[in-house]
Amino acid sequence: MSFDARREPHREWELDEREFEFEWVLTRSLSLPQLIRPRRSPLHLPLNVMSVLKRFQPDVVISGELGARTASAAVFCRLRKRPLIVRWEGTPHTDGANAVTTVRRKLLLRHATRLWGNGEESVRSLKAYGVPRSRIDLGMGGMDTMRWRREVEDGRGAARSALRKQFRLEGTVILFVGDLIALKGIKELLSALSILAADHDLPPWSVLFVGWGPLAQEIHIWTESHLTVPVALAGFVQPRELAKYYAAADLFAMPSLFDQWGFVCLEALVAGIPQVTSLFAGAAALITSREIGSVVDPRDSRSLANHLGDQIRMGPQRVPEVLCDRAMTQWSVVSMVDRAISSVRLAAQDRSKNR
């Protein structure tokens, strides 16, 4: 497996490379700063993908996104007659391709044997590029759901009470997890919270922000002007410490304006926490019933506030166990690997037929 970089500038997650139980390399690449791509991660222009592929001589190539890396992989696969699988997480809300990019992507997708996506929003995006549904395989955005569920459950009880006491949280605790940046809907969430704060008939509630970014100052300003609402800013938290924050929460808010998938939505679902999720997140497809939560346009502060307020009035609730179990099974690593293996086999069969 090859990677463009060990770490993105805006992601400080710590990874133990000793856990990689496979051979991997870092490709040489040029990285354009995020200022050039303000809506997305930095752009990596790989310089030696072809040489890496020649070294490994893979039977199947799986590449992410529709850029220079995948273009290089497509050339290799065409020359060596190998199947190419492209992972695409874009949605109609996040795509934003101009006419030139659209033509380039359509041409590139013609060389893909199969496509991997997360949910139906990915399907809509790919079909707009002329990809037939029969070539798209979904459910490739899983996680270790069983371990996550266990860690959250371990954090309930005394640990939950201790964390809530530490941050002086009370009532229904609304949890936000993510970068504190404009595209995550921080300003929209604060506008909705202002509406809630003005409703003096609401039962007690509080807010817990887990993450860091340039809009942390706006949260501090909001807190100072709404002293009756307990607000805690936990800062950046490593993934291994994250479960206890979900265990301390009662309601999850995901007001993002731009999110291809959003693992936090899956984390909240498996943890059994009802959520109010943005329609701009691909993972909004996980909200299949009112018991799981609701999907809103976060730009409508009143609507966002109303949905949060409805949950606060009901008091702390849990997503029914059967729905959590279903998500835990469907999005587990084992299930995801099974789907991936099936897709790879189909890709190999398709390539053999077309030789």
C-alpha cells in the first residue's frame, strides 16, 4: 500500500505505524497548501506512483479519488491489463467540479473497472459522470464498530458522571466532534444555540465541543454572552480517548456544510446517541428513522434549533438497541472487508472478460 503523506496539516491524529500489518511506502509528491484548496484537504501531486506500482506488480489496483494518483494508476492498469478500482466519496453537495474537471473525470472513470463509495449520495455523484449503478459497490466506509461500542459502554456509569462533573455539564448534553472551522457549521450551530438559549421553558441543557480550530474563539465569545448555558471546549482529542466523550453525551449535533461522509455520524449511531445531522453530510443516509435522529439544513438556524429543542424536551434518550446492533454489524470491519473482497473478485472477473 502507498500513501501520499503521513499526516495532513489539519489532522493531528497519532498513528502507530507498528499496527500496519502490511507492506507500505510513502510516494514522493508535491503538496499544494490548503490555501489553494480551502474547501478540502491539501492536494498531493504524486511523482512516482508508476515506479511504485511496477515494484509491487499488483493484480488489482485500488486508488482514492479522481486526481493525478488515480490517473497514474489508470495508465499502469491499461498497460498491464490489470483491473482498477477507484474509491470515490464525493457527493452532489461536495463535488463542485467545473466543466473541465467534469470532462477529465468522465474520461478517467472510463478506465475504472469498479467504483467504491459509502452511500447513495456517492452513487448520485458517480451516476452524474455516466457511471452505471452496476459498477458501484457501497459500504466501504466502515470502522471497528465492536471495539467502539465496547469503549463507549465502558465510559458510561462512573466515568460518564466524572467527565460531566469535570466540565460542569448538566441536563441534556449536546456533543459536537470535529474541526472548529466554518465548513463544519460552527457558526450555524452557535446561531441555533442562541435560539435555544432564549427559550427559558426548555429543560436544562449544555454543550460539549471536542475539537480545535480557528473558530474556538467564537465559541468562547458565545459562552461569555450566554452564561446560563454550560459550555465546555475539550480541545483536540486523540481517537483512543474519544469514546468517553460520546459516553458523556445525550445528543449529537453534526451541522457540517461540507462533508463527504462523516464518520462521527456512524460513531454516534453505534454509541446509541440520537443525532441532528446535516443534509450536506453523506452519512446522513444513516438516519433511517426518527429514533436515530433527524436530517436538517444547518443554514436554517431556526430549523436546526427546533430539532435540537425537540430532543432536549424529550430528555436523554437512547437509540434502540436493535438499530445500534444493525449498524454495528453492517459497518463493521469484517463486513466491510467481505464487501471489498467481493468487489475485487468482480473486478478481476470483469477484466478477464474484457481481455
